[in-house]
Amino acid sequence: ELGEHRHYMHKEIFEQPQAVTDTLQGRTTDSAVLVSAFGHGAEAVFKQIEQVQIIACGTSYHAGLVAKYWFEDIIQMPCAVEVASEYRYRNPVIRHNTLLLTISQSGETADTLAALREAKKTQPDLSSMTICNAPESSLTRESNLVFLTHAGPEIGVASTKAFTTQLVSLALLLTAIGQVQKTLPTARETAIIKGLKKLPTLIQNALQHEPLIKEVAQLFADKNSALFLGRGTMYPIAMEGALKLKEISYIHAEAYPAGELKHGPLALIDDSIPVIAIAPKDELLEKLKSNLQEVKARGGQMIVFEDEDSDVRGDDEDLNVIKATTNVGRITAPITFNIPLQLLSYHVALIKGTDVDQPRNLAKSVTVE
Ligand code: F6R
């Protein structure tokens, strides 16, 4: 079943172009999202909601964090995101006209399910929706609306293609809400849909950098700690990169929004901690570059994932720069930049000799709290 791949994680990373194609299939026209793809009753719900509350765990939580940037930036819809194990126990205030959105690969994560149940108990007329990869699951049964990610079975414990298809689904969701509420200009909607349709090719291209990433992974052979930096949507992508690295290579990793460096973590920097920066050419790039200068001045070893227009290297020959992609859009960028980070953690794990598909202490589906 593994074919040419040594591990399920590797196979699933390479299945992502197809998984994205499958998730988009039948959900859009050439230029618009089909609101009906969200199920019977979705349009009425989308018309009345005033904010979105996302609840999830782990990697699925990171997908929610990316979506928060998108919801508020692109359709001006307030969006809050919280890990389920906190949300369920803290008596949260749920405003009227909230869409309670759970995100889950398995549909059985105990905390996510309990958070949904608690919220429904507090507000019986609450609209709930799940973005889920398991059609027959507790979350799909107990949510008003269901949008399935079509990632196919994910066997590796570390979530890869499920995350990517969750992001695609979230992009379709905000496009659908924006269409119904008329907060998304038609031209913008068309651009988003066209961008999403380009994703399989963008991901394919990003996957081709594997040999270079394999080389860079050597840097981690004798390291115990790593720091991931990003700004905007690249901050949650940095969090996801750090989670993947700790999960499968057992290297301690942290993610920080680059602007927070001087508020503490800069004290950590020396040549024993590789710093991984995600640097698309966008309106935050110049700020990120000056953060990276601060890292460099303190002897930090940096690995920069950039696009063809970023030019973080300048005349610094020593910097490890990987041109991971062409210049990508607001929605396609986080999805595309996550790919090389998946490959990086995979190759570091191979060097460390850990059990990639079955990391110690972890289960694929966390059905106990
Ligand atoms: C990390 C990972 C976990 C899951 C989390 C939620 O690679 O797989 O963090 O994302 O346990 O699981 P689901 O999405 O099934 O609710």
C-alpha cells in the first residue's frame, strides 16, 4: 500500500495535490463557490450569522487560526478560535447569531465533541457546523451542517493532508458566507476560486524542493531545539511547523510571531538553535526581514522559506534560503508554505531515527480527554 514511499506520512504528504482536487470537486463553478455544497439549510444560516467561533485541537486548531486571519481580513466577519479543552470548561459567552464551527480529521476528538455539546446546552438554538474528514462520526452526527474534507484516510499520526484540506474547506466556507452576505465582491470571489484551483499545481511544485529540504534537515542532526517564526497567517503555519517537528522528531520546537521576538525569545538565540522563518513577499516582509537581522546579529542559524520575489538573502551568501514557491495569494500562501515544513519535519525525523508514522505516546484519534 505504501508503494514507493517508506512511510504513510510521506505518502500522505505527496497525496496532497489530489486531496485538494478532491475537496474542491463539485463544490465550485469556475468562478464561484456553490453555497448548496454546504448542505440543506446552509444559506439561511449563512445569512444570519454575525460571528464565527472555531473550536478544535492540535493541527485542526492551527487550521482554525489561519482561518481567523482570512475571515476578518477578507469578509470582515469576527472570528474567534480556541482549543477545545479550554473552551469546554470555561463558561464561554456565546453571542446570538454565532456559527459554532468545529474542525476535526477524525470527528471523534473527545474535547472537541464535548465543547460542541456544552455550547449546544448553553444555547439550544445555536447553529453548528463541522469541517470533518470522517463522514460517519460523532461530530458529523451532532452538527447542524457538515462539510467533508475529502482527504481520504490519513494513517500517519501526524496530520498532513487533513490539515491542507481543512484550509481549503475553510476558504470555501468564508467565500460562501461572503457571497451570501454580499461582503465579498464578485471579482474577489472569482480570484479566490481560481487561486484554489491552482493549488494542486502549487503544492506539486513545492514538493519538488524535497532534495534541498533533505539537505537542510542535516542541520538538525545534533540540535535539541528550534524556533519557527512567521507573521500574519504564517504565524499559525509556524505553529504547525513546530508541532510537526516536535511530534515526529522529538526536537523541542516553538513558534513565535516574529514581532514578539524582542519581548523574550531573542534571549534564547545562539548558534545551537536553528531558526526557521517563513517569508512570503507580502506587506509584512520588510518587518520580518528586520526581525531576522536581529536573529542573525546574535549568531542564530537561519533557514528561510521564501517565494520567488522575497529575496531575503540579499548579499548574505551564508543564509539557507529555500525558494519554496512562486508568489502566492492571501489564501494560497499559508497552504503552500506549509508543504516544505512538513517535508522538513519528515526528513529531520528520518535523521533522528524516530518512528515517523507512530510517534511515541501519541494516538491518531484522541477519544479520551
Ligand atoms: C498533529 C495531530 C493532532 C490532531 C488533533 C486533533 O499532527 O494530528 O494534533 O490534529 O489530535 O485531531 P482531529 O483533527 O481528529 O480532531
